[in-house]
Amino acid sequence: MAENEHPPIDDTARSTMIDPSETVTGFAIMLGIVGAVLGLAAGIYVQAASGLLPALLNAFIAVLAGGSAGAVTGGTLGAVLGVVRGRRAPKAIEQP
């Protein structure tokens, strides 16, 4: 294979490689959902509001906080796994 040639599209080694950005996104989504559910459970458990509207607002804020924490944690974990596995994001191909 010449220096500037690219491997064929049906190369089996390429099909098993997961792009690091997909790993980061996947972990962020999964742990974001888990964090949102845990935030909702924690918001309901420590419920101090006396009315329905404050209780719903409290639960909504707990879901946002838990989901945000889960997404950040998942993104970090996905990035760490991508670095540990030695995968790098593909570089753009320069056209002459």
C-alpha cells in the first residue's frame, strides 16, 4: 500500500474500532440518565416542600442536577477509557 493510499472501506479492523467521541457521548448519555433518575429519587426522598408546585419544582431541579452530574461523569469516564485504550480521533484528510 502506498503512503497516501487509504485502506479499503470493507476493512474488518476499522469496523471494530470505536471512535473516542462515540465512547464519550455514549457514557455521557447513559450516566446522565442514571444521574437524572437518582436525582429524582433523592429529590423526592428529601422533599421539604409543602405544596404541589414547589414539590414539582424541587423534583425538576433535582433531575437537572443529577442528569448534569451524570453526563459530566460519563463524559470523563468515556474520555479516560478512550485514552487508556490508545484510540485517537481520526485526523481530517487534507486535499491537495
